[in-house]
Amino acid sequence: MASLVRFKKLSEQPDAIRHSFGEDPDEMVRTLTMDTTSRTSTSDDGKVDYTFLKASWKINSLRSSPGQLR
């Protein structure tokens, strides 16, 4: 079974980037913060579930692709 996760950049600091994310574009109420140095993500609500992991993985993979999310 496939699932989609959507995300949107909310803010960017030199050391961290915040994104909203969710399975539905109208319900992206959760946020994650990615440390730009270590490239690790933290769920701002403390809940680590499949949706959070999928969003974190996808954001990280796009950041490592040339010309994407830089």
C-alpha cells in the first residue's frame, strides 16, 4: 500500500529548517524541524510515526539532489 505525504517549508534559519507536513494538503498541521548540519529531523509534537518518517526521508532525499530544496 502506498501513502503520500505532503510538506511545505515554513521557515529557514542557518542551522534549521521547519516544514509543515501531513497526508492531506488541507491538514498539514504537524511540523518538523530539520537540523541542516546533521540532517536529522525532530517532530515538533514529539510523535514519531510513519507519516513523520516518510516526510523526513523525502525532505532529506530532495536536499541531497542537485538543484532541489537548497
